[in-house]
Amino acid sequence: MSTVDSLNSVAFSVFGEHVKWADMTGNLLGLAGLALGWRRSVTAWPVQLLSGAVLVIAYWSAHLTGGVGKQLLVVVTALWGWYRWQRGRHDDGGVQVRFASWPERAVLIGSTVVGTLAVVALFTAFPSLSWNPWPDAYIFVGTLAAMYAMARGWVEFWFAWLAVDVVGVPLAWSGDLKFSALVYVVYFVLVVAGLRSWWLRTREHRGPLPEGAPA
């Protein structure tokens, strides 16, 4: 049995729902990468890269083209983000984070909207690429926007990631990637914790972090 076949095999079943190795492993790595991003650790990027590579296999087997594209973007953007964070580290090993300016937000949101419409047009013109063009396109472009914001150290990254998951989770469930859907609760907790941590970091110039706040 090849590595791909092994990853696509069933790891276990719960209440009649099958959880595949690729789906489970890729998402656990993604959770680890998100947690490391919360801690502003450069290690978040190689972990995200590996997560993306494994989930490409999972989404391809589920015939979710948008999901495959999303994970390929994760891999490419992880390489770029890894480079940026390596260059932007402070003495504590973390990176500086901030809120995006209003012009930067406008560009991020505008690019996401235009990109989503363009990808929808592509998926509509070539139906074999996706059985559900709108959510697939939204996930495809939204993930790129979220990863770009993370690489730039923008707090808005957390909002963007949450917006992608809101659509991605039910789509994954319907595509037989049950573990992807089930870890949404954990993702939500990490996103809220990460958002709080980065938000507090942006206020460092006003004073030290409250005692007990995550670094």
C-alpha cells in the first residue's frame, strides 16, 4: 500500500462516521500550527506547511477542488510567511503584531471579494473543477487572505480565519471529511485565544500585558 493510500484509509469510526488518517493528521497539524501562531512562534509556518501537504491528499480524495486549492495556497504562503517571520523576529523569538490600517483592510477585503468572484467564474466555466463553486471559491480565496494577513502580522488574520472556517466546516462534513468538521470547536477556542493574545500585544506601548496573559 502506498503512502497516499495509507493516508486515505480509515483511522477509526464513530457512530458510523469514518475518520480518515489524512483528514485527522492534517487537521491536528493545522491545530498545532494555529497554536504556535498564537504564541508568535516561527515554527508555526513549517507545521502549517506540513499540514497543508497532508490535507491536499485528504481533499483530493474527497473531490473538493476548492479544498485542494486552499491547501496548496497554505503550502506556498507558509513558505513566504516562514521567510517573513524569520526576518521579523524580535529578541524574544516572536514577531511584532498590529492591526492593519484602514487602507490595508480595504485592499484585503476588496481583493478577497474580487478574487472570490473570479474563482467562482472559473469554477462555473469548468464545472468539473468543483461541485459547489461559491463555497469552494470563498474558501480558496479566503484562506489566501487569512494566511497573507498572518504573514504580515495583522490581528485581522484571526477574523479572516474564523470567517473561512464558518463555511469550510459544513462543506468538509458534506464531503465526508468528518474530522475536519469536528475540530471546528477546537479551532474556535484557539482563534479566540489567539485573537486576545495578539490584540493585547498591539497595546504594549500603553503598558505591560496584564498578569497571567499569554505571551
